[in-house]
Amino acid sequence: MWHSILSSAAWHNVGIGLAWVVTSCLLIAGLIGCFLPILPGHLIILIAAVAHRLMLGADRSGLEWWSFLVIILFMVISQTFEIASGAAGSKWFGGTKWGAIGAFVGSIVGLFFMPFGLLLGPLIGAFACELLFSKKSIRYATNSGIGSVVGTIAGMGMKIAIGIIMILWFFLDVFLV
């Protein structure tokens, strides 16, 4: 009896519907994670794509194997932008290589002090390195620190944009390819 229930067409449609509910919930959680630094948004979007393919199979999911490579590439690009953006902002605002190094190290250390560490880490790192290693004035170090915060915010904006692109890529591959 159980086998006949599972093999019926009605159960097949429930399975597809449930797969889409799970996939949609993961995609929404991934998008929220792109805004909130507590959740790994891009990783959740990748997990949504993998789960969708596993739940529906290769023939019914609509996802090609190379789409996972594209989504992973977007994820790597986003993480690179997020980490390097503070250092780039510091340099953009006139900081030295020490300010950029301080912003980079500060952004990594700031990950351990979520959520405030994401902005304060690059700020403190760039400011401290400009003062200690470059022997620059407080005004110059402040400009470098502010630049690191502006760069970090720009990197967060890029993270959100890439997360949206990843979700769009998922839907384009499922429905159009």
C-alpha cells in the first residue's frame, strides 16, 4: 500500500512542491544573510541550489552542473570584495600601504566581533597602522580609517548585489536553460 501511495502522481506533485518550498526558504534565508552579517548568505544560496538538485534530481531540477561553478565563482568574488574593500577604501582616501594592511587585518579580526567588528575592525586597523607604522598625523590616520569604513560599506553593497545576481542566475538556469 505504501509503495502505491509513493508512486502515485499526486505524491509526485507534493514532492516537487515540497522541494520548491525548501529551496525558496533557503534562497530567502540566503538573501537575508546578504544583508545581515550573522548569516553566511552566499553559502546558503549555494546550499539552496545543491539541495534543489538533490531533491529533484538532475533531470527534473533544471540546474546544470556548470551552474554550481558559476554560483561558487560569484561567492568567491563576493568574499574577495568584502575582505579587500576596506583596504581599497583606505587607499582611495589617501592612506598608505600600512593603512591598507591595517584595514585588511582589521576586517579579518572584525569578523570575530560581529556585527560591530565589521565596521570597527577596518577603522581601528587602518587608523592604528597609519599612526604606528607610517608615523602619520592623527588627521591623516583618521582619513585612512574613514576610507576603510566607506570601502567596507561599498563591499557590503557589492555583497548584496552579488547575492541577488546569484539568485537570478539560479532562476534563469532552472527555467530558461
